[in-house]
Amino acid sequence: MTATLLDPLESDVEGIAELASESIVILDPAGIIRYWNPAAERLFGWPALAVCGTDGAQLSPAPGDEANAWSQLLQEGAWEGRVRRRTRDGDVRVARVRRHLRYDGAGTLRDVVEYARAEPEAPGWAGAHDRVPDRSMAASWEIDVAPAADILARLAPRAPGADTSERDELLHGLVNAARIVEVNDRTARLVGGNRGRALMAGQSVAAFWPLESRTILANLILEARADREGRSVQRRLASDGILRDPLVTVWRAGDDRPDRLFVAVDGAADDDRSYLYLRASEARYRKLIHYMPVALWQVDASHMGKIYAQLRSRGVTDFAGHLDDHPELVEFAAASVPVTDVNRCAIELVGGASVQDLIRPVGYLFAESPDSLRRVMIGRFSGRKNYSEYMKIRALDGRLLDVRFSVTYPEPLLELDTTIFSLEDVTERLRIETELRQLQADFSHAARISTLGELTSSIAHEVNQPLAAIMTNAETSLRWLARDEPDIGKVAQLTTRIATSARRADDIVRRIRSMAVKQAPEPVPIALNDLVQESLLFVRHEIETRGIRVTTSYARRVPKIVGDRIQLQQVIVNLLINAAQAVEASCEADREIHIATRAGLKGEALFTLRDRGPGIDPDHLGHIFDGFFTTKPQGMGIGLAICRSIVAAHGGGVSASNHPEGGAEFRVRLPPARQAS
Amino acid sequence: MSHMPTVAIVDDDEAVREALGDLLMVSGLACECFEGAAEFLAARRVRQFDCLVTDIRMPGMSGIDLIERLRDERAGLPVIVLSSVLDEATRSHALAIGARAWLTKPVTDEHLLGALAQAIASSGSSSKR
């Protein structure tokens, strides 16, 4: 008979349960006892035969308590607490009990498993427990009122109700000053947000205790302290949105620790959603956050939100200006906004040993770039949903990291005021980008030197012209001065010419030098038309001596571009030299290059260059921008490759085609400079 | 009466032309400047020159073309090249086709005037013969 009452799905567990020293009882969803092991017989004084098939609640001397515990169990999925059961002899046995719900494969409730041990101490258990007892799976607290010694001293002599408002103030002060020593998981879950138990320790009780019932708690503390025998005192509270009709019990920890008290709050969670569902969803969420491959910081900037609201109500609209006048507000935020949680990736990013290393006011994240915090604050003040920027942070092990910092601000209408920071380590990426930029700069520098090499004779000619004029003019001056009657007027004229030629030589040398020196690209706003004219200066002589005509058409409204002037000149110079070489062998009428600038349809700046040379072999069209592709016997084949790389680095493109009327056409497309906001 | 020798200067650079013109003037030589070979050839049809100083790299007709043209015309006009071209092949070619001297810019007045004196003297002696 007993066997049929056993859990049919776990019949081979039967033997194990039979031998267990802990009482094991299985009840069906209706509360009917279905299994009762030998340990249960010993503990509760009933043989299995007598109780299997009966309502378990009928064993309780207080059926109301049992009904409460049962409904809490069904709602929360587990229950832990004290159970009293009448024995066959009429005694009452007290046991510490854990009850768990079990579900079958289809997810419907199958049964309740109850484990129980004899309660080691009598009810009231004011003994010196080291841990906060998990009484009735209540939300329990251990608190320390030592910091409230002054307030307690002032409250002690007063009869309740002597001066209500002053007393109320003192009672609030008491809860405020009382510190949390420890709380259990349930308390942390119910009122701790997601700070976790460890983070609640040391904080003010008032930070977590509902405002409406703080005076009640304070009075209970006073009463519990006043009770000489250390008995517990209880009060039922109104539902507070956290628990339904919670019962608060307070008792002294023990005579050896006079300032410590235990607080237990019993009650079902006042929430329509099932506890199990919530718990599972929270666990999933936390796990997800914890293992997310992005470093996440959760911060509680709720008090800053209140400050911002106050500032707005005082008419502050220019928050940036306000922060200029009150830089201390940024420092205040750095020192007072706590980090409440971080994930694993965050710990790895800053090189911490544990969560605790990172749970500090947010200031440490902004030590290297205080202005970033200022911008983060401005972002929230101005009602943005998120904000992101690149900044530097100092890791805990001293490394300086480049990170992309993003913040997601709390939604104003949602109850939870949590701000999320995410940090992405971009140190390596920036390093590679810098290296690539350096390589590209080296490459284009090498190409420039090579171009200058091709232009050597032109350059020599160009520099020597003014030098020749200077030397001859100077020597002529000396001859005038050496005459019996020096012609000062003539000398003055010659000296003026010397100065003019010297300036000209200087201009040329300066231009050549800018092409020849190696320097990091420096983006500046550039007018495309100016750029083309400057580039023409380099090759003017080259083009003139080859008898090539250059016709130009500059559009008036060409968008400004941003880039490195020297590199972009290099592109145009290269294309011009290319074109000059292409038309060199043509008859005089065809020795022509046409260049034009205009605005593209998408707002970009366009430069086109068309020659009347033989054009590009269609087989080569796809390769002419490849490195080391050349059709010239002396060519290195890097000219056009470097053009493409420079233009690409500026976010643009270069293309080549054959014009339907003959000759090659090159187009350079460069994005417009972004309007400064 | 011995006429004042007239030197023609062909250079596309105005500053160079002006400087050379003034130097020759203070040295007691008459001179006329041209910004290109074509202008000089046109002037030569109506005027006599005793010497030509020319650049090599110029738009239009180059200095080499000009020397070849004069050689083909058997003009007998002494030519001095004053250029910044450093190419040895061009230099040898210019000298081979009849240039009297190849001077590199920038040039000292002594060098230029010395070369001019020699060129004019030789042309004078050749015309007497």
C-alpha cells in the first residue's frame, strides 16, 4: 500500500528517501500527504500509514499559519520556515522545514517535497546566532544601532507621544543612522534593487526601508531593546507595494551584542507576476549581462536626476554654462554616483580582481578624461537616450586604455533609475589604425620623393632661374657701384629685383620642401580649386616645356573638403604628370589636358582630368590603380596606386575611363567637409 | 668706326632677361632680349646680332631646336648656351651642333662676359677672313 502512495516516477529513489536521516514528506498539490519517510515518523511522531492520504494542514495546531505558508509556497516556488505539527500524543513538534515545488514535463505542478529537521531551539530563538536566521524565509536583516547611540539616548527618557513631531523626527533619525550588518537573499531581492547582499552591508537601513513604515520599525527597535528577556516584538504593516500585509518581527541579537538586532519581515510578495517566473527571468537577465562580451557598468545616478530636475525647475537651460560656473557639480557626481554592478568583462577590462574593486563611485572611470564625465552629465540633462565618445581610462593595473565609452540613460518614466555604461577597449584597434596611417604616410612620402625625382630637372630649372637673376643683378650692381660716379638709382632698381627673385626662389623651395618632408598627414579644410591651382605650379614648367596646353574650368560652388593638403596635391600632380606623359608624343593640336572641378550630385567635390592622348588600353583599365602596374619602361607603377590610397584615406574614390571622344579621363571624388554643428 | 657688338638674349624668364640685359649694358655691350626663339628668329631677319645667349628649356621652340636651325641656315652666329639643364647628353649635343660655350645657371659675370668676349672676337675674326 505504501508503495502505491510513493512518488511513482521516482520509485528507485524510494530506497534513498527511506534511509535519509532528514524527514522527507511528499504532498500533492491539494496538500494531501503522499509519502512520509521513517525520519518523518520519528520527527513528527506519526507513522506513515496513519498520515498518508490525509490533509497535511490538519496536523498543524495553527491552520491559518499553515495556509499562509502554503500559499506563499505556491506563489514563490519554495518556502522555508518553521512548521509546528501535533503528534499523536497531542504534543507539538517544531521543525525547520524546506518545501519545494516539482513540475512534470508538461510544466504542471506535480507535487511538493518537504524536508524537515527538528528545530534546535525554542520559539523566540533569541540565542546568539552568527548568521541572520532564515526565519520563515522571511526577509531578514541584522542591523546595528550603535551609530544611533545619541538618538537612542535622546529617545530613551521620553514618553511616547510627548512631542509627536520631534519624536517622529528622532525615530526617522534612528532608522537613518542604523546600519545594515547583513541581510538575507530575500531582503536583497525585495528591496536591494540589484545591488546584491554584499553591497547593502554597511549602508543605512533607511536607504532600503520604505519611508511609510520607518517610524514603526524605529518603535519596534525601541521596544525590542527595552524587553529585558530579549523577547521579540511584532507589528503588522499595511501593504507597501513590496509585501502584502507584512508582519515585522524585531528581537535583540543577544546580550553580548547589545547594539545588534534582528528584523524579520514575513509576507507574500505583492506582485502579480509569479515569483518563479520573475526569479528565472532575473537570473537569465543577470547571466546574460554577466557573460555579455561587452564591459558593462551599472550606476545609480538617481540623486543626480533629482538635482537636474531641481536645476531645470530653477530655469537652468544652458547646463554646459552652469557646469562652467559650478565645476564642483562634476566632482560631486564623480564622488557620489555609485557603481552598483559590473559584469565579468568589465572586471577584465580594467584588470580588477573582483567585482568589489569596481564597485566604487564612478570617478575612477573618468580620472584620465574628466571632461567626458561633464559631457555624460550634459547628455542626461538634455534628455538624450544615450551618448558615446572615445576616451582614455586608467586601468587598475596602471595601463592607459583607449575606450569607446557609451552611456544609456534611464528612461524617465520607468521606475528603475539605472544608468548603464558600456566600455569597449579600442586600444589595439587605434594602434593598428595609427600604424596603418603611418604606413600609408610612409608610402605616399616615398611616392612623393619619386615624383620629385621625375621632376628634378624641372625643379633645378625653376630654382636656378631666380638664382641666376639674383647673381647677375648683384654683380651688375657692383659694377655700377665701382664706377667713378656710382648710379645709386640703378643699384636701387637692381636690388629691388634681387629681393623679388629671392622671394620667388624662396616660394619654390618652400613648395618643394613641403612635398619632400615627411610629416604626419594633417587634415585641414581645403578649397578644391586652390588645391588644383597649387598643384599646377609644380608641373607648370614640365607642361610648358613639352608644349602642352592646360585648359581649366573651375566651378564656383565646389564644396570644401577636409584633408592633408600635401597628399591631395600629390594626387593631382601625379595625375597631371601622367597626362603630360600621355600626350607628350601627340601632335601639337592634341597636346592638351583639360581639368575641371565641380560639385557632385551627392554634395561631394569632383575633380576631373581629361587628356587627348591615346587613352588607356581596355585590358589595363581594371589594373591601372594596382601597385606596381605600369606601362612605362622606367615607371615604378606606384603613382596611381598611391593616388588611390590617398583618396581612399580621405573617404573618396578615384576612377579612370576612356572618353568617348578619345583620351583618358580620371575622376577624383572627395566627400564634403562636415558642417560644424 | 667699329660698331658696338649687339648680343641677343633668349630666355623665357623675364627676371633673367632683365638681369642679363643690365649686366651687358654696364659692361658696354648692346643687347636685345627675346622671350622665345620664335621672336628672336623674327627679329634676326631685320637686324644683325654678333652673339646669341640662349636658354635650353623653353616653351615652344627649345634652345636646341634654335641652335640646329641656325646651323642649318649656316648663320655663323656664335651661340652661348646659358641654362640650368644638367643633362650631359643635351650639353654634348649642343656643343656638337655648334654652340661655342655651355654655361650653367647661375653664372658669374666673369664667366659670361669672358665667354661673350671670346665668341664675339672669334666671330669678328671669322667675318674678316
